[in-house]
Amino acid sequence: MFEAKLIQGNLIKKIMEGLKDLVTEANFDLSPGGVSLQAMDSSHVALVALMLRGDAFENYRCDRPRSIGMNLVNLSKVLKCAGNDDTMTLKADDTQNNITLVFESQAEDKYAEVQMELMDIDSEHLGIPDNTYDAIVKMPSAQFSQIVKDLSSIGDTVTVSVTKDGITFSTSGDVGTAHITCKQNTSMEKEADHTTVNLEHPVTLTFALRYFVTFAKSTSLSHQMSISLSKELPVMVEYAMGDMGHIRFYLAPKIDD
Amino acid sequence: RSTQGRLESFFGPV
């Protein structure tokens, strides 16, 4: 038996916002420690890794580890039945090939129960090494989102360069070229507004910009996000959800011929 | 010219 209740059910809605444009179906790995997911986009250029710790849930019960496959388009439809302030309970019986989602209003005056079929999905997990990155930049997620949106109307690729002076996003297209630099800034009162640059070695990598725009759909999960870069390695873009878990995106760089 | 890398070129199977 698997059962888990989230007081802030809309967390699942927010997570789905970041997932559904990248992958259409995925296996959720249920274990006593929590719920995780790893899935690649169809072109195997980007990978999403989700982790929700068991203690992020109000009641968490997972009697045995199990993978449940879900069509994320269908899951998004089901989630429309949930109000933004509703609690969300997920239930999956080990002997059944479906999942039950229960949405309850905080005042307990509305109760919705939806059953959704599960599916068998062949998925391969990739081993992601614990990298020591050359550069880790933390910045407000709204700022990152704005930058990649703005640049995507100018060009298709983005060159990300980190030096001790800050992080620079550059693109070029028919319109012209654009460079946006964010310098380290920790003068603001709120830590979530800070930009910090943790640099081992300066690094420059080029990526397909549209994936960054997709990753930025997770902006509502966290005020801060981080970009971790190493020479000739996929970039890691992370949105941490406090001590509840995280969503991490990996994107393979463009390689010079 | 540059080509798009694939994740399998960087991360191995589990």
C-alpha cells in the first residue's frame, strides 16, 4: 500500500507545470524514503530528476518500493479537479493498476476523489555522478526566468559564461546579439533576492535556449534557483523545495565539431 | 558549427 497526503496539494500542480512540457509519460518511483522520478525528453537532450522526501508529506506510507507509470497529460487533467488550497492525498494499492487522488478543501467542506489508470512504461535510468562543479550560481528564479524568456525571442542558443565577475547569458539571431550579465549581489535584505557565484574555474558552455525556457516553468516552486556548470558536462538547473525535496534538470551542452 | 550533445554521452546507465 502506498498513501501520502500533502497539505499544500498545489505543490504537485506546480511540479507538473515544470514536467509536462518535457516528458509526456514517466515512472514515479515510490519508496519508504519518498517519491522520486527520473525521465528524459524524447530527444535525450534533457533529463528531469524529482525528489520529494517522505517527511514532506503529512502521512506517508510506502510498504514496498514500487514504480508507477503515469501519463502526465492525463495527470494534469486530473489535477484540474483540485482547488489551489486543497490538500491532496495519493493512494495506490499494490494489487491495483490505478492510483486514487483525493482533493479536500481546507475547511473540509469539499471532497473530490479521482481514480486514474496507471501504465507500464519502459524507462532507463541514467547514473548521474555526484559532480564537483566548476561554477555554481544561485539567483532569484524569477530573474532567471525573465532572462531566458527575453533571450529566446532573439536567438535559439544561449552561451552561459561564469567568471568571478558573474554569470553572462549571450545569444544571437536575426535581430542581433544580446548579453545579460548578473553580478554577485548579496546586499538585499532577503536571501532569496541574492545572486551568489561560487567559482572553482571559469566555464563557458552553449545550450539550446528553449530547454531553459521549459525549466523555468518550475519558477513557482522556489524563490531561488541554481545553475551548476562544469566544462563539457550537462548543466544542472535546480529548484530546491526547502527541505521537502528538489527538482533538477540536466541539459546536454552543444559540442563544437 | 556545433552539434547537440545527448545525455548518454555524459551519463552512463545505472
